[in-house]
Amino acid sequence: MDPVHGSIQLDKYLFKIIDRPEFQRLRKIKQFGGVYYVYPGGVHTRFEHSIGVCYIAGQLVDALNKHRPPDEENLSKWFTQEEKMCVQIAALCHDIGHGPFSHVYDFAVKEYYKELKTKPNGLKEMKEFITSKEDEYGDNKNVDSYVEKKELPKAKHKYRSALIVKRLMDKLTFEELEKDKDSYIRLIQHMITFSERDLNDVETKEKFWPIELPSGKTYKDKAFLFEIVANRITGIDVDKMDYFARDARSVGLPNSFDWRRFTQTAKIIKCDEDGFHHICSRDKDALSLYELFHTRNVLYRSVYRHKTVVIVEDLIKKALQNATIKVEVKGKDDGIESYPLLKCWQNMDAFLLIDDSIEDFIMKEVHVITEPMQSSDDSETTESQQLQQLCIKKADSTDETSPRKYFIDIRDRKLPKFLGRTNKAKLDDTDWKKWKDWKHEDIAICAAKEKSEVKKIKEKIIPLPVKFSYGKGSKDPIQPHFFYGKFYPQHPFHIEKEEVSKILPSNFEEEEVFWYYDMKDDHDDETKAIARSLWECLNTHKLPTEFKSALEGSYARKGKLYKEERNYAGDDHLEHFQKIIESLSLLITSPYKDSLL
């Protein structure tokens, strides 16, 4: 019984995967990552989400087969039984590659290697762990192209999921897939990693298709297979349909999108525009699809990118990064003695040992964990229970960079104070570029009463960039989707936003920067002073010349200290300052806004 979808049934072959330790590990990885520390009700895990996605995928496949036009040549069904199995397995395993705290682990790995590639021999180290074999993680790019772009596919959870799928499928037997098992494994991997692909590469290379198609058929006839689990084109996929509903329910937010309604009207139709067979929706459902992405935007603003969640996940990320030299996981096949936490993805035996429980190990300052398990006579159980060592070097709780300290600060709510947020949409491109070029030490210069304080304040200011969108960047996610009408069901078309409603968003993406001040004690007066300085620093370039000069008289914009004493605009300018604030479209919103004047 699922709390979101009610009573659900899954095909028996799926339990071969569900009952494996690789999949059961998802019970120990919260869906929400750091959101749980702000929304205590968000305790659901990747385990139930993955099962929910698999269920919706199966329902959608059955519905699409049912809606096949009777005159469609040479196809009794859109999906063969083998293809349906591949879709459901891909849906079930699409998140199996997540690390501790879900996406936070990926952020930590990405930042670690972003710094690594700037160091001597950094690219060499990256290349050592990138494979040129296409079938290893379901991609047809080579080593050099990844190194040139300084990317590490296995550092992304989708590619790790593809690796683990191969690991699972090699161990399991599926009678229907055995005839061409390797090809079906690649098909499943492609379904999972499709959202990371270059569309031009996918659409132009027929060799991408891993399985021999029926006579006269091409990849274009089966393109819809890659629009179910991870839809790169529109983002309308079963993954979002489940996690939007599940996440909204756990935090008490409404979810107006009904995925069952979507399956009732969805059809596969050959589109004249590109010659591909796409999943199309009825034209009257366009507004409902906008609701799907509106729900995404609401969840990101209210939950995933809540101001406290953002700083909590930043602290978790720092804890994982600092644990790199203090947490090691021992592998078993390649002879390497151990892996740092952020390199566990280099070996799947090591990676599958880590989950959210890493926080407990760090908090308890465990030195070495060894739990020999008595395995049964069953060889499969023996393999799944083969023990590894999780080693955590004892952390000094007084060390400022100790991973334990970050988790203690989260537990005790000693978090950096939120100062405010700046919105890119309220600046033109020129001003935004100037704003980005300013370093946050400028704010420290504005805030410091004495020159000696600049460095101290600078180190405490934390700017964190945040993006909000409908999922496709600045583009309208519904525009590339195909619709069909009641009287012309075999002639799909696009719908312009204005045809759906005149009050839909005109912009689909905006960038903000959340500003924090690392004052964990309750020195509210100091925090207010920093907030005032932040506001003045960020808005000075938008003020009239006379007021701008008054501010620059104290501190230079480029960082040179003109005066030791702090001298803002002065009392005679405060009235003018008030009028300026009222006339401007404010760049910043802040909980300390009332104290800024």
C-alpha cells in the first residue's frame, strides 16, 4: 500500500531487483536530502519513490499500448513485452546511483573535482577514472571528449545508476531478455541517462539504437521509449509525476497535477515535424501540464531551495568534502586499500556501502566499524552479505573543519544568518555582469568599522547562487511537447503559451543569490549592520550620482580603503535615501529590511 498511489501491483520479475541489497540500500537515503532538517515530515526515501516511478511507468506503457491506432502498420503494440520490462526496470533503478543525502553528494563531488582540475595532474587523475567503453554506463562518448569538457560521468547519479543496473542485470536472470541481454542492458542504461544527452547526437546517429529493430523500422519509430523515465525534450516524465506528488504530500503543499489523467489521453503519434514517434497529449490538457511545472516551481521555492535548506545543504556538502581525508571505504576487487568518501563512485563495491548513515558514524566519532555477518548457505545471500570495512578516522570536535562540527551546528541550529536575496531578473545584463564581477569582500569593506575588520567579516559572508525554473532553463517546457486535437488525432502540433492562457509566466527561469553571514551566536545587532552594508553595497551602482558619491567617499568600490572611519550618507541624506528606496524596484529582500533605514 503506497501513501500516494494507494494499492499498487508490480510484475514479479521486478522483485528480483527490489530484493537485492543494491536496491534495498535506497531505504537509507532520504529523498529530500537536507530538506528533512527544515521539514520534519519529509522522511520518505528513494526506495518508495523508485517503486512509485516504476508503477506509473508500467501504467503509462499499458495505456499507450491500449491507445494505439488500429491502422498503424506492422505494429501490434507500441511496446513489446521485452521493451515494457526495460522501461519498468529503468524506472525502478533510475535513482539507484544516489549517494548520501541524495543530490548533495553529487554537489560535493562536482565541487571537489572542479577544484581538482585546476591543480597539477588534475586532468590526468580525472582521465584515469573515465572509461571509453560505451556499454559501461550507457553512453557513446569517448574518454577524450569527457576530459576536454572536464566532466566525470560517474560522478553523476544517473551514470552511477546505469553502472549499477549492469551490475544487477549481470547477476540476475530474466528469461524474456536472455536472448539479447547485453543489448537490453544498454537500452535500460540509455533510458536512465537520456536526460544527460546531447539531443543532436541522439537524433542524428541511428547506431545509438542498441537492439535490432523490426524490418523497415528505425530509431525514429521507437523514440518514445526515451520520453518516459527521463524526458530530455520536455521534462514531462514519470519521475517528476511521482516525486512532485510524493514530496508535496509530505510537506503539506497541494499538487494539482493528476498523472492518471495524463495516461488516459496520452498517445504515440508520428510527428511530421521531425518524423519521430512521440508521446502526445490532448490539446485540452495543456493547462494541466503547465500545472505540473508550476508545482515544480512551488516546491523549489518553498521546499528544495528554502533559505534554511540552502544553507543546511551547504554545511552538509562541506562536511562531506572535509570527510574526504577522514572517511575511507575499503574495496574488494581492485586491490586498492581504500577510497575517500568523495571518490567512492570510482568503485561500485565501495560506493554501495555509503548512505545517509554516514552522518551517524561521523557524529559518534567511530574509528573503525567491523561487523562480521553470519551468512546462510545460499550463495546469493553470501555474496550480498559479504562484509566490507567502513573506516572513519577520529575527528577532533574542536577542529573548525571537522565534518562532525558541521553536523553539530546543524543539529544545534547554529546556522549562518540569512541576510537577504538578490534577484537577477531585476537587473539588465550589463548591471548583472558588473554585479557578478564584484567580490563579496567589497561588502566587508563597506561593513568594517576599521581596516583590521575587513578580512574577518569577508570570511563570514557566504553568497550561495540559487536557480528557479520550470525545468528547462529559460525555455517554455510545454512548447516542444506535441498535442493532438479531437478532430485531427493523427496530426500533432505545438501549442503556444498564449493559446493556453494569457496569464501564464512570461519568464521561466530566474537566478538569485542567497546571502548569509556566519554569525552563529545571537548578535542580532551585528547581523543587522552587515545586512545594511550588504544592501548598500549591492545597490550603490543603481543610485543617483549624488548619493553614490556620498557612499564612495568612505570606501572605494574596487577595495581600496579611503577612510578608516565609517561614514555613510549622513543624516542629511537619509530623507533622500528613503525616497530612493521607494522609487527603486528593490534588488534585495531581507528579514532585516525594516532595520536597513
